[in-house]
Amino acid sequence: MAEVIRMPLLSDTMKEGVIAEWHKKVGDKVKADDVIAEVETDKATMEVMPYVEGTLLYIGVEKGKAAPVNGVIAIVGKEGEDYKTLLEKESTTTAPAAAPAAAEEKTEAPAAQPKAAPEAAPAPEAKKAKPKSGDATVIRMPLLSDTMKEGKIVAWLKQVGDKVKADDVLAEVETDKATMEVMGYVEGTLLYIGVEAGNAAPVNGIIAIVGKEGTDVAPYLDDDDSSTATAPTGENEAPAATTTAQPAVTPAAEAAPQSDDERLKISPLARKIAKEKGIALNQLHGTGDGGRIIKRDIDNYKPQQAAAAAQPQAAAGGAAVPAFAAPGQESHTDRSLSQMRKVIAQRLTGSKFSAPHFYLRMTIKMDNAIAARKAMNEVSPVKISFNDYIIKAVAMALRKHPAVNSSWMGDFIRENHHIHIGSAVAVDEGLIVPVIKFADQKSLAQIAQEASVLNEKARNKKLQPQEFTGNTFTVSNLGMMDIDEFTAIINPPDSCILAIGKIEPTPVAENGQVVVRNLLKLTLSCDHRVVDGAVGSRFMQTLKAYLENPVTMLV
């Protein structure tokens, strides 16, 4: 008898899961321990196994789409077995499953299409399966981070008409966290590009179509209009064809106005990075197809000849003189928002105006900590920073004050038993928070090693979703920028964030005498819905004791 495979509950906060990848397709034989799909939750990407053997008869959720916990995502049974009765039973309680069911009916029996006509949403699957129109697969904007709502196409690495393999990178997408590569996971010809480089598409919006050469893509686009109305399908297809045709039709006409840089074969991403770094394109050697300059060439560029051929009009000091603005003349520069900046604005505005903040400030004597860090660095395999030391002390203090390690969940408070410390890292586009998980159970050397790796990944936009999600408490350190003290905005879903200033030698009075002590100012921002003043104060007292006397963390 056929068995229904449902969306499993993979984390305590999970409400739905996004199908990141199907590893099996309809008709494949599956074993009980086969991984049939990868599901992205609010915490991480995990594997789904059917725990039954048979043939995969039905897939209810397309790659890139979400299904609620306990929703039908697949059916496994005997080859040729009728599974439609299972879907009909589900339709009374899980209406969303009806649409994929209709799509599957059309896939296996095209003649039954008129019967399922009211189900408009799955029409693309019906047309996809028609032999006359050829097979094609819709490539959608994937969900690449837990806060992502849309992705910006940085560059297309393939053009309409190009042959693509399953593991080819089609495009580079900028999210609110990083720039990531998008693969189609299908082989064929790139038939359609739905979003031009520099434009954004919502999560699950159509960005491309791959299939057999000559396949008509119009049915896929027409049937997707209701769910992706923001994709200007009719307009995007024509520019793609025009762009590829222009160089062949009018090279002579364009030769005169073009500069050397414009005539170079270079990817859009490489051109953008070269512009940001101030690298002259005519000094680059392309290693891509046909001598095309790609991102790797920018990364490997050594400015040897560039230094000799520096701008002649620059002053001897090498710094360009800013243009003079006449008195009374106004000017400005508008910068488009990056995906990261948009999400920072949304999340922190929401936090500031929904969470009632209050602040607790405390001054810490760091003399013992400075001596202890120096001694530890003499034997540690990695360099331990003051930030690493504070992360460890915070994690130990949270053990004793679990109320501070909690989250506001709307109608209840969740007290987290695990301690995951997020550490804010500044990048060119804004701010990202890599997370050191189970920080209370790690040594200082382990924290230092992990923090170094995560920070480097953050600056290079290489962080994976599981590395910047799941924080239960956050620290933000501006001491290295010579900031005395500051207040930070709480990073949801945390209920607190610790702002760290610089360590400053300061005269203080002790036992009737003036002595110089190295003082550190800390500010704890608290969500008053979760943490009261007394609770936050006791946490700060414990943290102070750990920082001022490091030996106490060993007890």
C-alpha cells in the first residue's frame, strides 16, 4: 500500500520547510534509508528519508517551494499503484496539497486535463509534461537565508541559448547575508532569463527556464503570472534576445564610441568588482572562455604595472583631489540599497519599535584579564582576542542566568537551554552576525579559532545559513575602533545584546589612593518583555566577576 511522506518537524520553531533539492524523481526506486530530498528550515538545511521502500509515485512540492509541517510532500508505493485516493483524503484537511495533486494527474494522464482545469496554479506542470512542447524546468529564486525575501541578480554566467549542465552555475545572487551561486540542477539549454542583472526577484519567483532547445516557454510564464506578477516576462525575453544579437549586427556602428574597456570580454560581476577596486580593465588578462575576464582574474590581479601606470594627473602624494564645488552649489549621491541593508533596516526597525529596550551599564577592571590573556596566548595554538575572552565569559554567565538566554515568542517566552553567541561583524554592505554555537562548552582556543574562521567567511561573503542563524545572545564590539561606549539594538530573536567599548587606562580611587586601572565599559540592552532590571543586573554582576577574575570561570 502506498505511503504518504510528510514534511517532518525538524526544529522546535519550524512551521514550514522549503524543498531545497529533490534527490529522487517520480518513477525512481527508493530504499528506506535513501535521502529523497533536502529541506531548508528556519535553522538549517536537513535531509529527509522516507523510511519505506518502493517507487516514488508523486512529488507534491516543487523545489524552491514551501510546505507546512505535516503537509504531504511525496507518496511512495508499488509501481503503477493508484495513489489518488490518498490525495483525495488529504484534500479535505490540507487544501494546499490539492494543487500539486492536480499537476501530477496531468503529468501521468494528459487526457484528464479538462477535469482538473479549475486548478490553475499547477498548469505549468501539465504543459511541462507535453511531449509536443518539449520538457523544460522553471528555475526559481531560492531561499538562501532565513531572513531572505528577495535576491538581487549580481551577474548571469550563462546567456539565453547556452548549453548548461546540472552543476553549472547559472547566476550569482546577492542576498541580505552574502553573494551566493545559483545552479539549475538540470541539463539542457537556457531558454529564458526572467530577471536582468542588477534587478531583484522575490523568493520563489521565476528567474530562468532550462529545457530542450526550441521549447516554447510562454505556457510556463503565463501560468505563473498569478503567483509571480512582479516578473515582467513579456519584456524580459525580448531584451535577452536583443542583447545577444547586438554585437553581431552592428559592430562597425558601435566601434567608434566604444572605449577599450567596453570592447573587452568581461563578466558583469568582474566588471563590478574591478570598478569597486579601481582596477583598469585593460591591465587584466582573462582566463575564461575565449579570454573572457572573470571574477578569478580580479582576485588574482597583482597591481605591478598598474602602480607604474598610475593616473598622471594625480598629485605626487597619490591621493586624488576632490572636485571643487562652487559656493551655494548643492549636490548629493543616491546609493541603491543592497539586500543586506534592506534586511538590516527591516529587522532592527522592527526590534527597536516592538521590543521595549532598557539599558544597563557597568565598568569592568580588566587588569587581571589582560595579564591572563597574555599568559594564555603564550601557550595557546591560536591568538585569543579580548572579544573571544568576553564571549566565553558571557556564555558562562548565561549558564547561571538562563532568563537572559531567552526569546520573546509572541504569546510565550522560550528559555533556551543551549547557548549560541552571535558576534556582530562589520562588512562593506552593513552588518552580519556569525554564530558560535555551544560557546559555554568550548575552550577559549576553540572559540578563538572558530571566530577567526567565521569572521573571515563573513568578510568574503562565504557564510552558510547555518553559520549565521540560531543565536540566543549577541555581542557587538566597537572597542577596536576607539569607541568608549555605546548602546546596541537587540538582534531578534535574542532578548539581550551586549555592547563592548574600548579598554582605557583610567585614574581611579582605591583605598584612599589614586591608581591607574584598565577600564572597560559594557552596556547591556534588554527587552523588557522578557528581562527585568533585576534579572539583567544579576547577569551583569556575574559577568563582571568572570572578567575581573578569570580564574573563577574554571571553578
